[in-house]
Amino acid sequence: MKKLIVFNKPYGVICQFSAHEKHKSLKNYIDIPGFYPAGRLDADSEGLLLLTDNGRLQAQIADPKHGKEKTYWVQVEGSPDEARLDTLRTGMDLGGFITRPAKVRVLPPQEPECLWPRNPPIRERKTVADFWLEITVSEGRNRQVRRMTAKAGYPCLRLVRVAVGRLNLFELGIEQGTWAWCRKMP
């Protein structure tokens, strides 16, 4: 039987179990031997992280060749502009690889109500507008969404992974910094 853990990773936590000099690690939250992240979120990103003890399942989730969709809510600097958003939708050259087309939609102007406050809060500038995007990619390469939004002229302020395949963080009801067993496969 394939075992899967869903974890709502807080900001500032690194996706490894070994101790780190600057950041908390997964070991601070999950103390079950033999489980490893199926994909990663950088320390500056938050949200849904899957862990498994099954190497084949780990590859099906994490390896870009399998095309598992990952959905992010991204707070960016700037104002929505369809031409710039279309650069995200059509795929872009990030140096070393060209992204597959992403699904992109602008979220309502206020921070999504179901999101927890980030600790520490993002730096807000009164003279610079910001807005939220929902971006779904089928690759999930290293810092891909941050690199994509930056190249489109939208520096990333906050990035939260909300879904991997059919698994949605808010439907699962996992509070920030907690984990649960999951029977449903992504």
C-alpha cells in the first residue's frame, strides 16, 4: 500500500529532515522515519507538501516528465495586464528550459480569506500595487513559478502551493504547520 503524508509547510521551513543552521526542517514537524518529500518547496514558499515512503509514487508526483499539475496562489507586485499574463500562459524560456504553458487567472483583489497570515508578514509598500494570481504548472522545476512571474515583470511577494493534482490543501483542511495521512492519491 502506498503511504502519503500531506503537510502544510510554513514559511521559512526547508524541505529536508537534517538540521539546518538558519531554518527549521521537516524534522521539526514530522517524526516518521522513511518518508521523503515528493517535490520541494523552497524555504520562502508555503503550503501543500507531499511526503511518501514509496519511490515510484515520489517520482510520479515530482518528476516533471509525469506532468502532475501543481497549483499556486502567488502575490505579485504590479497590476494585472493581459499581455504580460499571456507570457505566463504560453510558456517561456527560463534559461536551460522552456516552460510548458501554464494556466493563469487573476484572483479577487484582496488576500484570499482562507489563507493564514504569513509570519513574518510580507513587506508592503504603499506606492507599489500588488495582486494575487492562481498559476497551475505541470512541471514544478526549481523556483519555476517565482522565475516565471519575475520574467513577466511581476516580482513574487508570497507563494503558496494550494494543490497537487487532485489534492487541495483547503479541501483537506490541513492547518499550517500540521500534517495528516492521506488515502487519496494526487
